[in-house]
Amino acid sequence: MVLPPEQAAAAAFLNNVMGKLFQALGLVETYKMLRDLEPESESLLQDLRMLTAAVDDELTGPKGDRRTAVARAYSSEMRALTHDVEDCIERFVHRVTGGGLEGASRLRRAVHTVGMLRTCYRFASEIKRLKKRVQEVRARVLKPLEGGGVGGQPSGSRPAAGPRAVDHAARSPVGIEKPMEELLALLDLDLDQRQPEGQPQPPSQAQPRVIAIVGFGGVGKTTLARAVYDAAPVAGAFPCRAWVAVRSPEDGDATGILENIHQQLLPGQQYSESSLTKFLRDKRYLIVIDDVDDIDEEQWDTITPAFEGNGEGSRIIVTTTFRPTANRRSDANGCVYKMRTLGMRNSMTIALRGRCAAELMQGSETLLKKCDGLPLALVSVARQLSSEDEPTGKFCSELCSKLGSYLEREDSEPNFARLRDVLIDNYTSLSDLSVRTCLLYLGMFSIDRPLRKSVIIRRWLAEGYARSEDITLSEQSVANRNFKTFIDRNIIMPVNISKNADVKTCKMHGIMHEFLLHRSICEKFVMCSRTPRDKIVRHLFVHGDVGSYTNSTTTWNMDLSRVRSVTVRGSGGGAISDFCKYKLIRVLDLEECTDVKDSHLKKICKLWNLRYLSLSHKITRLPKEIAKLKLLETLALSKTVVTALPVEVVGLPCLINLIGKFKVLVQDWKSSGELEQLEELCRNSKLETLAGFVTDGGEIQGFLQLIVHIKNLRKVKIYCNSTENVTDLSCLNNDLVKAIRQYTRAPMGAGCDRSMSIDFQGLPRGSMHALRDLYNHRMSLQETYYLSSLKLQGDLSTSHEFVAIVSGLTELCLSSPTMARDLLLSLSAMPFLLYLTLITDEIDEDFVIKVGTFQCLRRLRIVLQHENPVLPEIEEGALPELVSLQVPCENLAAGPSSIGIRHLRKLQEIELHPKVREPARREWEAAAWNHPNRPNVLPFISVDDHDLVGEKTTNNLVASSKESGQEEAVVQGQLADQASEPSVPQMPLSTCNDSGLGNKMLYSPDHVTMENSIGIQGRPAEEASKYSLLLTDQQGNYTSTELGHVGSCYNSAKLSDWDTSVLAKYSVNARKANDG
């Protein structure tokens, strides 16, 4: 689709220039045809949208319908037609609006204008041809749809292959023992609870509690719920039990569900809601409602009153695929149990069914990795292997290569039938074509490493896929909404989150990825270098490890002129040999390309339609020709060694995100006229993210001076350094004052964020007084500074007054050698502060957190680097909203006696340094046990978050187990398999991350999911919560995993030097913290 301004420019050209020319030549009819290009184009696009929607509706159909070959052909034709229309219009708009004529002479522009006659005529003919194609497709597609298919079924689908079983629970589940223990703990049946000697257990929850089991389809939710329901301890503890399975919207009727429960508990009696409520009031019952996705909110509100008024410790278990549903169902007094996939050993047990031949086990390894521990996928593979006379490793390899086709087969193939239903339903049940396209786009990325959310969002925007019929929504809002949809549905799993619960990195289920990759390749939407197939390519992903491809002539057999995106990992080979062949490319991701060089950049700068560009470590400088990329929205340089940018970057009219660590070169712009021109470019700039730039006070016109004129900035990171050539830093301080005043002066709108990070550790101590000057300005001029997030690193001895006067601040990270009592007192009065991180050598011993201070604070992290750190005292009644307390101090010698955590009534989580002394750890554990909420005590895991904000990925930490293939699961105080402790590299502790708030995971390609589908030992909370647990992976690396509500994640990081017994003891005390 073309942008409205571009279309308007094209229309203006036709009417104002070509119209007069045609009339002068007497070609009125030709002019009329060309004059109608704009409405004809709009009409064509509208017809195409309607036709695509109709075909899409027919393809998705009712749940369980299967597509026929005709339906699949319709889908492929519609996508090809859509792409052809987009290509045609974008080429025409570029030519008509003078693309590539910047700086051209008048004569050349005049020749270009006359040459547009032929271009317009060809475009008009092409529009007529495309419209004819649309009409032909309409005749083929819509007429059968209007007539309906045989038996009332749509023409493009077949009836589902029979009704599904009422209960999908596995009869002999594998890896269920430890998850059962966890879930029994939530029912107050955890008989193996460990408590410090002499300490009384906290009172059990007497009120009814809803436990929501949530996870991707086929992960084993029903199996786990059924296993717990049938367990002997449950039968003894809950005299009244009922199981209700909801398999369709018709089953979600409240009256039907309550009547079903009534029949099981009061068989033979006449149903009435009042009689059921009266019966349940004084009984200890367990009710399982399996699959509540089809129960709407009104129906649920009708069901829940029947469970009210019970004080016997009753429990209701529900299963769901959707995180928001799990949160709502368990909101009042319950918790969420997040299912996990299986590890490799249990995967082999299910898939191979006892077959242990070395050849078979080796040949099945890649296949099982694609299954990614999903029980339903493993069961499907097991059925397929059982269908063979002699299943071998070779057969597994062949099945692995064809797995995608099995997931979309249209025949009656039975082994993968239910898995197909789950995957197709996850795809087709998405709200509209835009959301499905965004999901299909993710199929091109490898799953051996997490994806950065910011990259996904920016690439969707650059591709034009985040669009909505709702004109009130921005594309950014649509992209964020689509991403959240995939998180909510557990289609993609969070891997890393920040302190404000924003997902930073994520990972897709392996089997869902295989399904999307196969579908996207079949529809000619994506092509990976490992599966070259078609000449027409839309999105190309090059895996450089396949040398036979990248260095061959395969690339030259493709029509690269229609490629919209190129992503290179490793050697690009022929894919990057000639960028001029990419006529319409929008996204060029070379961040992990090993053979792109500075010499390639001049050709890259000729890609007029480029919207997203990321470059690798081989790039040392940017040419001035970067100015030709007029449509560029994102320029990611954080992996390059570029330290200075040409000033032409500032003038890019569509640039929104500029990522890296650099200066700007303005030495060629010295005259007053040139500087005024530069300032005008800044005033017209759309730049929102500038993270970040370096300043040393020696620039006459650098980014520090230029951001005064940039009006749309929302995120800024500044590195302040001193050099030998600059001894007087007064100019630096003055420029900082001007820049910060301008950046923070305007109030923030509802839902808007504005963040600022200043790192002045590179300045001499005491030389940074810009923040103090800002405070003085505020006092004298009554100014107000507006920020939502602030991070300061350096000497704050003279700057503490500024922090307290920032209006609207919710996130704050301070890192300073010392923190005076005055600074801490000024922080305590901040009215909206939610997340606070303090990193220092020591805190004033006289500082006390008093009642009435930090009224909104929810997460507090205190890092004291002194040899004998002393934590501040917390008065009873202070910090009323605190849910997470992080004290990662290695030298902590005592417990929380001074803090008095018992009075933190909402506390759910305590995090300590992995190397904290054993006596201190035991004291914290005892204090947590005596707390009414029994907050979880876990080792604090964090690494420097610089790479993430700089859009870099951390180096992989790969630790090998001493015994190959050994996999452990740390649960309930014991190891699943005894093994010698692995040698694991030490993970550094972060001093401060770029957002100031959050942990970052070190992800290894060899990382596998946990051996058991272990959920979370939740605790009742008044707010939505998230959870985590400790396990080990196949390599024996200890892993901290955070799971739970929307925005929470699997936050996995390798641990070291944390005693095995400590890990075992804390593993089931899974972390539960309020959703930030």
C-alpha cells in the first residue's frame, strides 16, 4: 500500500503537469484515462481488500474445518495479486514523485517530467490489467462462496474429521509427578513442605480460591488437571468433587455448567441454583472447569456466586490458553499456574516409546527439537513412528524435513490431526488479516535465539503490516497490540522483561514456528536460504552457514526486484553481492552478517524504498550518501564500530529510531546559514528514539546542541565524557541544561512515556553541575520538568535536588558512589514512583523509610557494594504497595531484622545475591516464612543491560555438562537425577541496566526447556501476579525462570556458585511478584 502523501503527490503531478501537456497535444482521452489513475488505484485497492477478506473468512471457517486444495489455491492467488498491486503502485509513485532526482539540474528534471508520459501510460495500462485480474478472481471465488458448498459447508473447506474427544487427558502421562506436587501445594496438599525448625506454619487460605492453569494448546493442561483431580490425596481432602469439560461455545452456558456440577454433586435431585449454592456453602469441594476459553465474562459472573460464602478451603481449577483469561479468573483470591514444556529426556520417552537404538535416538534429535517439548507434538510423532514397520533414525530425519507438510495436510491423515487443529486454530482464530500477516512474518526467524521485541515491532512498521481499519489507531499502537495478542495466546513466550513488565525478548514455540514457516514458504511469502524454491521472493532469510547456497548461483535465479526484506545471518554471499537488484526492499537486516563491508554502503544508500537498516560489526563509517534514504525509519548501528555520523543522518525526513553510541560530524557546516539549515532539519525531524550519543563539551554543534530543536523525542541516552583537549566543562553543563529543559518542558499526554538516561561517570568528580543548575532554574523561574523514566550514573553529591522535582516520574535508577541522606529523603516524597533502583557503596545509616513515604513504590532494588553493607530501616506501615524487594549484596552479613519485612503486607518476592553468606540467607528465609504472604526468596540474576538498550545481543554463554546429555530438574528439595555439579561460567552482576529496571537473560542456542512441565507455587494476592522457578537444563546449568501474567516472561539465565542445596530448597518456592 502507498502512503497518502505519496499518492497525493502522484495525483498532483498528473493533474497539474501532465494534464496541460496532454491538452496541448490534443490527447484528451489519454489524459482522462491518466487523470483517473488515483481513483482507479484506490478502487482497485478497496476491491482487493474486500476480496482478500472474503477469501480469508472462507479459509478460516468454523473451528475444525479443513482447507481443500481449491481453498489453498485461492489463498496463494490472493497473496500474489496483493503483492503485484503493491509493487505496481510503489514503483509508479517513486517515479512520478521524482525519486532519485535530488540535486538534479533543471534540464534533467524537465526531461524526467516529459519521460513521465510513458511511465503514466504504462501504469494506467497496468492498473487496468490488475483490475481485470481482480474481477476474474472475484468471479472464481465469490460466486462459489455466495452459493455455499455441499451440505452447507463453504466451498473451500471440508467438514471436520468427527467430534473431538471430551477429555484430552493422557492416560499415562510422562513428566507429571513434579507438576502434580506443585499443583497439590496450591490446594494446600503439599505434604512435603519444609519449614525452619520451631517456626509455625502460616494459616491456610479458607476462602475459595481459583487456580488457573494456562499454556499453549497441547502442552498438557487437561492432563495435569485430570491427574490432580484423580489423585488419592485430593479425593480424601475434598469430599465433593466435580469435573466439567467445556468443548464449544454452547458448552460455555452458565446454566449448563452449574447444572452439570449439580448433577455430579447431587445426583437425582432437581437442579436449582439456590440449592447448589446452599449445598456448597459448608462443604470443602474441588471443581475443575476444563477449557474456560469459551465462557464469556457475563456467563462467568453468573457462575461465581454459587461458590461464594464458603470458608472451608475449597478450590476451583480452570484451564485456559489465554493469559488474560487466566488473570481474570484468578483475580480475586487465586493464582496462575504456568505450564511448561518437557525436556529432551521426557520428549524421547514419549516420542520413541522405549525404543533406545543409538541410530534412532541420534536421527530423532532434530525432530524432537522441533517439537520443543510440546506433549501433543511428541504424541503425534510417536503415532507416526508406530505406523512404520521399522522406524529408524533415517525415517525420523525424513519426517523432520517434511514436518511442516504434515502440519497442514488436507487429507485424512490421523496421526497429526489434533495437532493440526490446534495450530490452525491458533492462526485462523486471530482477529484479522493484519494480525495473521504479522504472525506469519515471524516464521522467517530462527528459534535458536530469542527475538527482540523492539526489532519485531520496528520491522512490522517498516513492512507496512501493522495497519488497521480503525483510523484512530496509530501503526505503532496496532503493532504493540498484535505483539500483545501473541503473548496473551502463548503463541510466543516472553524470555526477558524489564522491571515495568515490558517484554524485551521472546521466543516462539518450536512446533508453531515450523507450521508458520511451512505456510509462509508455500504461500511464497517467505523464502529461507535452506529451502530455495521459487523465483518470486517477498522476504528472504539467508543462513550463512549453508555455504553451498550463499556462494552458489541460486540467488541469481530469483527475481530479487520484488524482495521486501532481506535478513542475513552469517555469510550473505550472493544475496549481498549486488544490492541494486533489490528494487522495492523495505527492510535490510545485516546485524549478524559477517561479510558486509563499508564498500557495500554506497549501493545500499541507493535503495530508495528502505525503511529499516541494521548493520554489523564490519561497518566502520557511514557515507554521506545515507541522505538518499528518504524513507528510512530505523537506523540500528549498535553492533557497528561507527563512532561518528555524517550530519546528513540528522536530515533524514522519516527517521524515527537512531540506535548506537556515536557523535555527529558537523565540521563541514560552519557558516551561519548552514547552521540555520541544520537547525531547520532538526525542527522537521521525526526522531523519537536517540539512544545514544556521546558528548565531551568540545562540540560547537553536536547532538547535545541539536536535540534542542528536535520536537518528537521520547527516549534519549547521553554519555558524557571528558577529554584532554577540554578542561573547562562549563559549556558542557550549559548545553546540558538547555537540552534537558527543552526535552522535559512539555507535559506528557495520557499513555505517553518520556525517558532520559545520563551517564556522566566519565567526568571528573564534582564537575557535573547541570542538574543542580536545573534545580535552581526551577526555583527561580517556576519551571516544571516532565519525565516518566530517569537513569543517572555518576557522582550525585550535588545533583540530588533535581531528581525530586521531576514531575510524573515512575521509574528511577540512580548509581553513585555515595547517596546522602538528603537525596534519599527527597526521593521518599515522590508521589508517582513505582520502580526504584539504588546502586551505591553504602547508604546513610541514619536514613529510615518512614510511614507515609514511597506510597506507590512497588519494586525496590538496593545494591550496596560496601564490605559490610547496612540496609535502611523500614518503619511498620511504610511501603504499603511494595511487592518485590531485591537486595543483591554479596557481603550481606545479616538478615532483614532492621527492615522488618513482616510489615510489608503486599510483599511477594525477595531476591538475594547468588553468593550471599549462608547465615544471612537462612535469616532471610526464616523471615520470609514468618511473613503472612510467605514471599519467595530467590537468587538475584542480572547482567549489564547495555547491549539490550543498544539493540545488541549478548555473547552466548555455553556451558557443557560433564556428562553429555544429562538433564536435571531441581524440584521439592531434591534433584531429579543425581549428577556431578557442572562447570558453569560465572555470570557478571549488573551495576545498572539501561532502562534502570530489569533483568536480562543470557540465552544459549543449546538451551532447552525444562524436564518437567512445572508450574508455580502461587500465593494469594490482591493483584495480578507473575511467577518464577529454578530448574536446570540439559547441560546442567541452573536456570531462573519467570512466568505468569501479561508482560511477564521466562526470564532464564545461567547461574553459578549457588549451592545445589540452596537451589533445591528454593526451586519450589517459585517467585511470585506483582505485575509491574
